[in-house]
Amino acid sequence: MPAALDQLIDALRVLPGVGPKSAQRIAYHLLQRDRNGAGRLARALDTALAQIRHCSRCNTFTEAEICERCMSASRDPQQLCVVEMPADLAMLEQTHAYRGMYYVLMGRVSPLDGIGPRELKLDRLLARATDGTVQEVILATNFTNEGEATAHYVGEMLRARGLKVSRIARGLPVGGELEHTDIGTIAQALYERRAL
Amino acid sequence: MSGKRVEQQPGFVLHAYPWRETSFVVDVLSRNHGRVPLIAKGARRPRSAMRGLLLAFQPLELSWSGTGELKTLVSVDWSGGLPLLSGSALMCGYYANELLVRLLPREDPHPKLFDAYAALLQALAHGRPQDLALRLFELALVRELGYAPTFDIDADGEPVSPECDYIFIIEQGPVKLQDGQSGEQALSGQTLLDLANADLSASESLTQAKNLMRRLIHHLIGGTLESRRIFMELQEL
């Protein structure tokens, strides 16, 4: 096999879920069936690598030093919502229920994967949340064990600095019927029931 | 699929990691089959029925099939009864999971260890003292894995006396201290006897057991525990 082909197959294996077999299949496809597409992919990767970085305020992907959302004058700078990934931010935006700022962790505390405060650079979040303008921090990490661990420690860290901290609520989905809801959700909704 | 099918086993998820596009590999601790890695096919799809169930620290009933090293998860049922862990209780849970993942060989059943783990989670979920619950779990772990020395016989083959002080030498056992001798790691004969009886209700025994367990586990792991490092870092935030 030519060395360049070998290198391509090896390089494709960085993609999540792509093993040696898939990498070989993709390489053959790109070289044999879609050389234009391969060129576009190569250029897009080059451009993205050169131009995409993390927003210095919210940590999400951006081309500028500070992303458009963080620059927006129509958002409430006193509220800061902490999410795990950019996809979570996109979902929250779709709700039109929140007009404050964001901070994207780009991960979560996961002790068995060796991901802790150092790996997540929580000191950057601390600096962002204690800029003097932010009053309330809303923790919108996932309702997994890792998301809970993240929310707990980030919450403690920020509460100790005098910030108001809240956690998004958990329970039955809107329009959800008990009969068709998964048991774990119903169980936790019972444990966390609230007084009326 | 051909291969042995195992039905409705009580178990806990210890750890899950992504596998291919839409699946997880879950490292499961089962009561009767020990630690088994299972592929949860399609469990990462948005509407997967398994997704909400495959949570660590929750009592489950699992069925799987296959003969290879990696078996296929066929079904998972919620046994329930435990609120989700949070805060430091959650970190204690991660610590226990890391110990099991790193020390327990695959497919080596230890029903007593399983029961000790289930008791630990009960204590953690219901806010009972974490120190005591952790020590009893660690004790069950080192005993079940055959690493536990006899606590009630000293290195000279003499029964441990509650009145004497000992120093514990790993791979040797308790060595009696002569009168006037003392050491940082000295522990009382009473603590050793309490360890032998798995009764750590006395506060001195609990404190001394903590130091001894830490040394034993450090020796077994042969390195640092990620969950402990991260817990310490989180405490400093």
C-alpha cells in the first residue's frame, strides 16, 4: 500500500466510532468516488483549524475573540447559564425562555475518565462568573451522574463567592403522561416532589 | 445470536463509555457473574429506552447473551428504590466504582462483595455516615479479593490482644510493638479485632481502619486513584 494511503487511513481513525475497517472504506471512497468532496473536506478542516477557537467569554466555538452572542447588547448580562456542550446551548436557545449569557464547559466532571476541575479549566468559569456583573448562575448540565457532580461542585464554588445559584428542574416531560414515561424519571420526580 | 443467555441478573452499572456511533459499553457489576462488560446496542440513540436506565448507582436487573469477552445486553429493568446520589455521596460512589473497575477481575463472581456494594449505595443514598459505609465496603473488597490478611493473628502466629499496640506490615500482617515503642501507623489490637469482626462502630477503630485501608488500597492499586485526585481538586474550588 502507498505510504500516503496508509497515512490517510491512519489519520481517519481519529474520528469517533471509526475503526481500521471503516477508515479504509472511507479512504477508498474519497480517493475513488469523490475526489472533489475529499478536497472540500481537506480545505474545510484546514480553515476550521486555523480560524475556529474558543470564545474568551463563553468558551464556545467562535471565529472572533468574543462570539456574537456574548457581544449582543440585547441579552441580560446578569444571568449566566452553564452547559456542558454547544449542542446543549443550541437547545436552550430554541426554548426562547432564556435571554441571559452562557458558559460552555466543553465537557463534564467524570472521575472514572480522569476528567476533573483541572481538565475542564473551571478556573476560567470562575473568572467569568465573578466579573462583577453576573448575579445569578443557572446550572444546566445534564441529569446524568456526571452532570450532577459537575453541577454540585460548580454550584458550591460559585455560591461561596456570593453568587445566586440555581439548577434547572427535572421531572416529567411537558405533555408527558405517567403511563408512557420511563420509570427512573417518575421515581426521581417523586423523590423531588414539591409542595403546593 | 448464539451463545449462552443470562437472564434477569441483579446488577449495577460501574462505568459506561461510547462504542461506535450509537452504542455504549457498560461495565456492569452483577451479583452472580461478577464484573461483565456489555455492549448496549443503540443505547446512545435519542429515543433509546435503555438510555435513561443505564445509570450508575441504580439497582437494575440485566439480561445478556454471548460467549465472547464482550457480551450483548439484551434487556435492562429498573429495580429502583434508591434516590440518585449527589454531592460528596456521589464522589464516594465514584471512588467505590473505580476500586471495583481497577481491582476486580472480569467474570469473577463475589456475591458478598456485591452485597457490600449495595449496602454502601444504600447508606450513601440515604445520607448515613460515609466514613463507616466506605470502610466496611473497602474491608469487604480486600477480603473478597483475597488480599485481606488475618487481622486477629499477628505475624508471629500469636492471637492479637486488644491491650497491645501493633504496626501493620503489608504482606506480613500485624507486628506487635514492644513496650515504649510507637509509630505513626501504630494501631491498637482492639482495632484489628474489630476489623476481623467487621465491626467499626468504635470511633478509634474507624479512624485507625481508615489509615490502614488507605495503605492497603494504595498498595493494591499501585498508583493514584483518579476519583480521589479529582475529589481533592473539587474540594479546593
